[in-house]
Amino acid sequence: MADLRIKIGSLELRNPVILASGTCGYGAELEDFMSMDQLGGIIVKGTTLEHREGNAYPRMAETASGMLNAVGLQNKGIDYFETNIYPQLAEYDTHVIVNVNGNTVEDYVDLSRRISSLDAIHAIELNISCPNVKRGGMIFGTNPGSAREVISAVRKVYDKTLIVKLSPNVTDVTEFARISQEEGADAVSLVNTLLGMAIDARTMRPKLSTVTGGLSGPAIKPVALRMVWQTARAVTIPVIGLGGIMNTDDALEFIMAGATAVQIGTASFIEPRTATMVVQGINSFLDKKDFDSVGRITGIINRN
């Protein structure tokens, strides 16, 4: 059996498959379909300092080969998280990562400091790329100066593994990857959703209350794959690939393009067992090709 272990910062993951934030809740939502200890890690839903109701309904819409969402980081805030969610997460035999969000640099710093004190949280994913909030989020992820400021500030107060989640809604994603590396990030994850919209021709109204939202699913895979390939060639820190990964072949493409790990998101809504099926599929592929480790195919297209 091939060695599927990979390293992200100070973390050693048993395999390169991670559940993506915003698509698996806090893990409990998928426990009827899989055990979390079968995965490399789980990134729980976006967390903020304060309670957020999110955007008004409707905030999800199906599109051709994908879906639009404008949930808006609905969550009950860090106090509720510590008291009610964290005890359950602490029982998981896998790496638990929190997706961190804020309106200001100070929000990101204060929240990262709070999470740093939680022993069972092994890393944070600094979300500077959410397109579905009016303040913070993508504002940081599309401005190089703002991105540098928030990453630098969080790095000063957070000494565990720091992953920066990058936006595809930029001219050159590698610029933001290089900034992340320069400011001390241990890895980058990409891509977040692409900004899109949909209109109901019968009602002549937008399908989302916010008009625009984040597009995910198979429709964005070619764009995400290209950006992961570019980024893996531009930085030396690990790249975590996501965006339209629906099956083993999709995951393998991202790994071959240079991703050290992959995240499964929208696919979980269609088949909740997708992440574990991808783990099994990667292992079978490596055995069939007689590769002794997943590292043998990471970025292989750049070596051939």
C-alpha cells in the first residue's frame, strides 16, 4: 500500500484529502456517511468573532455544472464555538482546522489569538477571499497591500500552522501566494469561489438575494486547476488545491499540477462519501502505477 502521508507546516496528515470549509459544517453533519479519522483533515465552517445571521434568503442557486451560494458566513461566533462546538471537535482523530474570517485586521488577529489557545485546533485557514460579505473577506484577498497587512498581523499572534485561502477573483493569483509566503504562511489554499450571478427569466429577478454569489462545482475546475499549477510553480510552500473536485481523477489532476493536498467541497452535497472515496481512489491509482508514495506524483507534470 502506498504512503499517503503529507506535510502542511508542522502537521503530518495521514492522507492528502481534506473536507472544505462551508461544505461539511462541523463534521457531525457527515458522520452518518464516514468517520473523520479516514481523512487527512477537516476545515470547519467559517468562524467570526461575533454571531452572524448571514445573508437573506434565497442564498443558494443551482447552475449548469455548479452552484452559486451567498450564505454570508452564518455562524454563532467564537464564544458559542468554544463552548458548544469545540468539545466535539476535540474528539476527532484527524487534524481540525478553523476557517477564520473578519471585517477588519483586528478581527482576524483577535479571532486567531482566541483559536490559538484551543489545543485540539491544529491550524487555521485565513479566509481573505470570501465573495459573499460586504466587509472584510475578498476586500483583503484582492488588494496586495491589505493581504500583506492581515497575514503579517495574524502571523505575529498565531504560531501554529497558518494556511491562507486565496481568491480566484484577481488578475494574478501568484502575487498573493508570494505575499503569503513572504509574510510567513505555511501553505496556501486555492481557489475560493468565483464571483457569479444568475437570473430567473420567468420572474425577471436575480436568483440570489445578494444578486451575486460564489460559484463552485465542476464549472470552475479548469480555472482552479490552472491557478493551482501556476501557484505551485511560484512558491515553495505547500499548495492545497480545491475547486470542482468531484472524484478521484479530479483530485489526481490537482496533485499532478502541484497540489500537496486537496479539499472536497461541493461534491459532498451530491455524494457525502466523496472524500473517503477519493482517498481510496488515490491509493488504488498509486498501487496500480507502482508508486510508493503520493509525493511521487505531486507536481509530476512539471517534471515530465
